[in-house]
Amino acid sequence: MGRSYSKLRPEVIDDLTRLTGYTAQELHQKYSEFLTFHPSGKMAESEFVEMYQTLFPKGDAQKFALLTFNSFDKNGDGGVDFKEFICALYITSRGKVQEKLDWAFNLYDIDGNGFISREECLEIITAIHCMMDVKSESPQSMTDKIFSQLDKNMDGRVSKEEFIEGSSANPSIISILSKTQDR
């Protein structure tokens, strides 16, 4: 069976405190909670999907959960360890707008080539629609709108610069991203 972890090493605490702004005490508490549910020290993909299904019971969260899981699993080893989890939790809940935009871009850039293609955007929007059980505007229509706003050079893909610039210029996006920011 997987190795059981019981204590965070001091250098890990120092690193996570610097990266996230969480105190050592907060990190120890969150680590203890993490180990309660993931005694091996890693969250499996299936556990991540189950967590999202619990959070979004009216829709089908599987596809979005898998895409999000892949963005959390920075080292690509098929599991989300505590460091990956707490850094992602920090960015999505307490991070600065720029950090959230960077994370969102990386989520949409599924193949990691530095650009968001129409297909990648459509895949994410479709996954969000399924998870949230959205019945209004179609994913294709939303993708078309996003591309008309963000793909400034009209090359059929959105660069990180275009994504951040276009998102930063949209008051609705900034408002949403700023709501959970506490620094």
C-alpha cells in the first residue's frame, strides 16, 4: 500500500507559507484534514471526481473534474499530493487576480502548448455546462463569443497574453475573480 505521511517537513512548510500565505498552523491543520481523507498522501483522480460530483449534484461534473484534476496534478504522476492541492486551493480561493488568470489559462490550455484552441475552449465550456446543468446558451455559441473577444490577431487560437489582456479588460471576469481574493 502507499506510504502514510504524518508530518510536514519544515522546508515544505516554509515553501508553502511563502507560496500561499497560509500560516504554519493553518498548513498543519489542512494537512491533517487532507490525510484524514487521503492517508496515502495523494488524492486519486476518482476521489477528485467524487468530490466534484458532491459539490455539483445536479449536473455531471466528471469531465470538468478530470480537466481540473489534470491542472492540479503539476508533476503528472496521476495523483494530487498535499503541496499540489494546497497551492491550487490557495490560487482558486485566495490568490491574486493575476494568479487566477494564469491558473484559468492553464486549465483551458489542455494540451499545454501555450495556446487555447477553439476545441479546447469548447471542451471546457461543454464540461462546465454539464457540471452546472446549464440549458441556456450553447457551448459552441459561448466559445464563439469568447474567441471573438479574446483572439485579437484572429489566428484561431488564444495566447496567454491575449487571454490575460482580454480577461483583465472584462469587468465581469475581474469582479468574479476578485470576490474570493483576500490579499
